[in-house]
Amino acid sequence: MKEYRKRLNDAKAEFLGLDLKPQTLHGNAKYCLDKNQYEKLKFFKVEKSKTDLDWRRLSAGGFEVILEDILENEKKSSKTNGILDKSNVLVIGDLHEPFCLDGYLEFCKDTYKKYNCNKVVFIGDVIDNHYSSYHETDSDALGGGDELTLAVNKLSRWYKAFPVADVMLGNHDLIIARKAQSGAIPKKWIKTYKEVLETPKWNFTDEIVIDDVLYHHGIGSKAHVKAVKNMVSTVGGHHHTDFYVMWYVGKTRRIFGMQVGCGIDIKSYAMAYGKWFPKPAIGCGVVLEGNVAIPILMDLK
């Protein structure tokens, strides 16, 4: 087996279970490492203080081993304490119901379970309102009443799966409210979103902060731009083709910006405006305890 000669400080040597050597005139002592030990060093920078893991069990599997132990540790914590100290948040991309892609709901449900999530954020545009769009509408499209009825019916499946959720208001969600303002209709005449969409436990809001992470739809700027401007980790949607996590690391803090893609059916008539745009990123995101941001693509095979 190939060996690697590498200088290690005491912490790294102890992490690998090696007998400590004294420093040399040139600094840290050199150790002979096998391939597995060398691979394990790549994951040394993960902060040990985040969980109660036995770090010497870490194998060359790396991140997957860490992640499995984090989730298992949190399950035990939830049974002991009733609730977790911090949240594992499933972030669901733009739905644009009734024009959401078949299978996207099951994908989000599976992701919620896999990552032991205990909170849900819809990143906005849960409905499309194509019939009332500020852009050109399809002349053969459903009328306003039919589209809304179909959207409510399809949203009922999401409400059944995630009855408690925070829902960011997107530009498509706001179309009717904006047109009411244009028509000088007082707010008192307008029903709430939860009334119209028949989702009484959903919390509709412009933005929300969970575990020092800001969630908003993305009108005005993408997540990484807003993160830097506000100096706070940020998750956004709105931009259907953007799917990434970007970190900014300073001397005393680190923040991220994550775009979670969407769940739209690009072949639907409501999405015809994007025919010549780049392909949408079908996915969602997970934020673990406000510290780990994971964008997850849906398998479209």
C-alpha cells in the first residue's frame, strides 16, 4: 500500500490515532500515513464541537459518515429532549401550482425524511396565477376560476404532507394583491392567502430567519448577493436556473448564500416564456442547524 509522508500537528495526529511525536527543528513532526489515513485528513476541518461524535470511527467514507452520525445523534436528542435545540430545514423550491412537475412532491417528502428535518420553508411562488400575469398569457389557457381551483386542489397534497410550514411570498403569489392595489381596492376587502388556498396552518410572510439564516423568495437579488449585503447566511428561490451554495469565510465568521432551484414543469404552457432560457434546476435544499447548507437535485431519469 502506498505511504504518504506528511507533517502533522498534535491535533491531527491524535485525530488519526497516531502516537504523538515531538516537534522537530523544522516544525511539526512527520508521520507515515496509509491511503485511508491520508483521505481522513480531508475531513479534519469539520468542527468537532458540532456533535458528540466518536471521531476515531471516521472512515474514508468521509462526509457521508459524518452526515449519518449527525442525523442519528439528532434523532437520539429529539427523543431525549422532546425537541431539537436547532432546526433541520427543508427548503422547497418554487412550485408555481398548478404547473408543478410530477414527482417533485415525493422527492421533497423523501428529502425531509432522509435529513431528519423538523421545519419546512416554501421559498415562494407556490401558485402561478398565469391567468392574471403581467406578461402575455396563453390564449388557450384555463380561466382564472379554473386555474385557481386546480391550484388549490394540487396544493392540498402539499398541505397534507407538510401541514405546518413557513411560506415566503413570491412575485407570482403577489400578483392578485398588486392588481387589487392598482384598482384602489382596500386591503379589508381582500382575503388572506391561507383562506384562499385553504392552508390554515401555513405562515405566509415576506421573509423569515431560522437559526440565524435568512429565507426569502429572491425578488431583487440572488442569495449570495443578499448574504454579503446583510452579512447573514441567506437562502433564496425565484431564479429557476440557479442552484448552488456559495460560502464567504472571514476571520471571525462564515456565511453562505444558497439557491434551491425549483419544481416547475417546464413543458407546461405557463412556462412557455422560458422556452429559450437555460434548463431549470429541479431541486430543493436542506439547512442543518443553520451551519450546513446542502442543495439537492432531483433525479429526473
